[in-house]
Amino acid sequence: MNRYPRDMHGYGQTPPHANWPGGAHVAVQFVLNYEEGGENNILHGDAASEAFLVDVLGAAPWPGQRHANVESMYEYGARAGFWRLHRLFTEAGLPVTVYGVSSALMRAPTQLAAMQEAGWEIASHGHKWVQHKDMAPDEERREIAEAIRLHEIATGARPRGWYTGRSSLNTIDLVAEAGGFAYISDTYDDDLPHWRVIGGQPQLIIPYSLSTNDMRFVTAPGFDNGEEYFTFLKDSFDCLYAEGQAGAPRMMSIGLHCRLVGQPGRFQGLRKFVDYIQGFEKIWVPTRLEIAEHWAREHPYIAPETIPSQLGKDDFVARYGSIFEHSPWIAERAWEAEMGPANDNAVGLHFALRSQFRMATPEERLAVLRAHPDLAGKLAAAKRLTADSTAEQASAGLDALTDAERENFTALNKAYVEKFGFPFIIAVRDHTKASILENFRRRIANTPEEEFATACGQVERIALLRLKALLP
């Protein structure tokens, strides 16, 4: 693998300011997963009973059999849990996004009517609440299409948001391929929305969260009671709110299930949290569709001029082969090695190039040092420096020396090369003419081993500064 597909960088140290409405410090978003009637069941044509996210200890699928206890727990979610949650949010006047499994919605006319009367957003949670990881792409593509078809029949409108949950590696790409979605939520990778280019088109991703999800009532390690759930939600909110106050607004996703937090003891923890956040100013409680519309408006996708890890070898070397002076082989080796989204900014690409420089033999690194010109030397006088070196030396005034200064540099250059066998190298953009001379006189007293290491470090620093002039 020489192109690593995972994005381990994201926004890095400088995430965008969310600019939530009203200057909110945090956007708190409630999701109600409606899965009851769409779970694995031989009545639904599945091979076995459901065993996921239920209060049956050690639950396992029963091939070819119905599981009466599990079925009745899902039925509790539809018959009782849903209405308890519906009362909470409608009385509090808080909007909700429903992740609706389309086959479950088709079996829940009364609940669906209540969702719509409350003005809740109903996003798609797939056709059936089943595992997708082993589906071939064509099968999953058909399931996505059927989910959209039934969703529109049930709700009267095509879904604008999507979350599969039990997804495959292909899910996001296939949903984006289906098109028409303001957002997809099958990731857990950030506290803010972000854009992903899929099939040449930008797709907004609004990450979800399983840490603040009530599923942890029935998974280990999880919540034993509603008070533990409240404490975790409160701590999460307090952290994100404080970060927003400090100038970095975030998003908090809270995932709920009718059959889980809809149980009375667990429900009390959720209700305490709803009461808690209503005591704060500067918070925004939207649907996920409202977040998507806000983000598209405030932070529209802007295509980068260059994505280094996606360049062909010739283009990559043409752009970055001169970052290490007259040493394009470093760029060639970096391109041939593993690269990915984390290398598409100045620091990340510098790491890729620098790693090849560090892995090179001492003789190869020495050749890189010797490829650098003398400071204010003959090549500079003859205007034969590279464009980068010319600009760098000019930044410290080395292109406008007095006769005495030129003689001083010439003498120091000569003595330095005679002792070490390579030119004096320093990242001149970090220095003034006076500090360059001071470093020159000090470093000439180093041992060859010390100065080789110091010069290599300066070569790496020069490369970083050159990349920062080209990339974010």
C-alpha cells in the first residue's frame, strides 16, 4: 500500500469556527433511532432472529427461529418507549432527527404521524436494521434504493440525511452515488461536519457518536443506570461548551433508541440532561438537516488547488523535487512510499519527504548538503542560484552586502568547507544577517559529527519553510 486511504489529519490544530446561529458555543443534536419492526426476523425474510442492542444477556441470533423475548423488547420500543420520548421532546420544544428504518416506518403509521406533526426531521436509517458489512456492493446498492423508495412512500418525501449504522466499507460511497443527500452520518471521526470528495463530487459528512449513545446501556463497558448516563452526557456537554466559549464551537450528537432509553429508569437520566442544558444560553438545538444547511452556507466546499497524495509521480516530482536542494530523488522516494490525506498539508508532506531524507545513507545525505550553495557566494554573484535559494538569501539581505561583508562571508565559507567538506547551511528565513554571521562563527567550532547533524537539521527546516509557502 503506497496510498493510505484513511484521513488521520482532519482539521488539525485549526478547525473552522462553526459560527452556529446566535453565536452558540455548542450545537446539541438529538437523534431518535426508529428500528422497531425493521430488525432481523424470519417474519421479515431474514435467516435468523435479532440479537443486537437488546436486554437479553448473551443474546445470539437463532437461525430459522423467532426469538419471542427479543421481539417483545423491540415491541416495547414502539408501544411505550417511543411515546415517552415523544412527550419529553415535544413538551420541551426541542427538535429531533429520526433515523428511520424504512421497513420499520412502514409498520408504524401512528408513530410516523406523531413525528411529522412534531416537525421532526426523518432521515433514512436504511431499508432494514441488519448488518451490511458482508453485502456485495450491488446488493447494498439495491438496499439503499429500496430504503429511499419506501421512505418516500411512508413520509411523502425523499430523505435528505442518511445513517446506516451497521455499515460496510462501501456504504458512504454508495449512498453518495445514490445522490440527493444533504449529509451522510456513517462516521464517528470528528466534533464538526466536514466535506469528503466521492466520485469527484463533494459530500457533507456530519459525524455521529456512539460514546453518548444509549446503546451503551446494553454493551460493555456501558451505563448501569440513568444517573451514569446523565453524568456522561453532562460531562461531554460541559467540555464542548467550554471549548466553544474559548472560541472553538463544537457539535454534540446524542443517539437514542425507543427500546433502550425509553425504559423508565434510563429515561430519567435523559430527562435530567434535557433539563440541564435548558439552563444555558448560547446553545443551539437543531436537526441534523439544519446543521447540514448551516454548514453548506457558512463553510461551502472549496476544492484545494493541489492534493499532493493524489498527484501522479511526474507531477509530484515536478512540484516538490526541488524542496530538498537539487535532490529530486527524495520526492521520488516519498511518492513511492505510503502517503495519504495526512500528507496533504505542509507539515504532513514535509514529514513524508523528511522521512526519506533521514532514511537515506550518510553518503546520500552528504550529497544533499553539498548540493546547497555557499551563502553570498560565487553562484549568488553570478545569479545562478535556484529561485528558492535566491529568494531565501535575499530575505536576509545577503544579496546586498557591502564589500567588507562579502569578504567576511567569503573567508568564512572557505574555512567552513575546508573543515567540513560541505557548505554552511542555515534556514536564512529564520535569521537576520547579523544572526547568520553569529551562527557561522559559532558552528565552525563544532566537530564534523556535530556539524553534519546540525546541517541536516537546517536542510529539513529549509524544506519545511519552502512547503509552507506552497501548502496550508
